[in-house]
Amino acid sequence: MEQNKEMTAEESLSIISETLNSSRKEITRRSGKYYILWGTLLTVFSLIIYLLWKLTDQPAWNCLWFAMPVIGFLLARLMSRKDTETHVQNDVSRITQGIWSAFGIFACTVAVFTIAYSYVGDGALDLGRIIRAMVSVASLTAEIVLLFGLAESICGVALKNWAMKIAGFVTGIGGLAIYYITGAAEEQMLIFTFAGLVLVATGLIVKYQYK
């Protein structure tokens, strides 16, 4: 009886482990197309803003960034319709969602504090200065790309995917390198272009891994 109970417990653990691994692989496989989507949007928007800023010398073009999440979420919503029937919420999916949610909260908080500090430092209740503060804070670019790389690496650890782990380090550390190498503020948009290309490459690798 004791041996049978022990075997039953081992079998139960084996089934749980197989289920989690299967779920992890399925979540990783689906993540590939979303990495490609957001990477493409990030690349396109960063290049458009960079070119417009470079040609007109107007940092206000950064306001176009607000359009990217709207377009991205709409496209992601359309893409996710095919996954609704097979998608099952579990600990793995909740962990990955929590990681990217935490990234969004931290990125927004850092942006608000950085912009607020710049605004308070100017000491003027002027709408033009508020806009310039929102779009011209140089350090914000490096901070966000570092958080982005960290979130991607942690997600790779959670999903046990080497491509995501490496891509996160490349994005975060490579983004910081570009930040320190580039001088002009508009050139720093290329950090997001770099991050977008790495994200697309990661998505393509993941799709190849689980094709």
C-alpha cells in the first residue's frame, strides 16, 4: 500500500511537471508573434519620430508615442482571437503577465517622476515647458530601455527560453551603450529602434523553435 501510494505521488508530480512544461511551451510559442508585432511597431515608430525630429528639430514629435500602444493593443486583440479557445490561465501565464504588467507600471512611474522633476526644476507654470519636459528628458530613454531588457530577461527565465534571456540582456545593456555613444537627443530614438529589432529577432527565433 505504501509503495502504491509513493508511486501514485510520483506519477502525480510527473503529470503536473509535464502539464507545466507543455503550458510553458505553448505560452512561449504564442509569444513569438506578439514579440514580432511589438518589435515592428517599436522599430517603425522610433524611426518615424527620429526622422521627423531630425528634419524639423521639434522634439514634440515624441507625442506620437502615445499612438503606439493604442495601435498595438488593437492589433494584439485581433491576433489573440485565434488563441481564445486554446488559451488557459495558469501559474505560468499569470507570472508572465505579471512581469510585463510590472514593467509597464515601473516604466510609467519612472516617466512621471522624471518629467515631474524636470518640470518642477523649470519652475514655471507654462504649457510649452510641460510639453518640452515630457518629450526632451534624455535620461528617460535609457531608464525605460533598461527596464524593458530586464523584463524580457526575467520573462525568459520564467519560460525557460534562452532566446528571451539573451535578448533581454542585449536590449538592456546594448541600449545603454547606444545611449552613452549617441550625443544628440534625437539620436537616442535609435535606442528604441535597436530594442525593436532585437524584439523582432527574438520573436522569429521563438517561432522557429516551436514551428
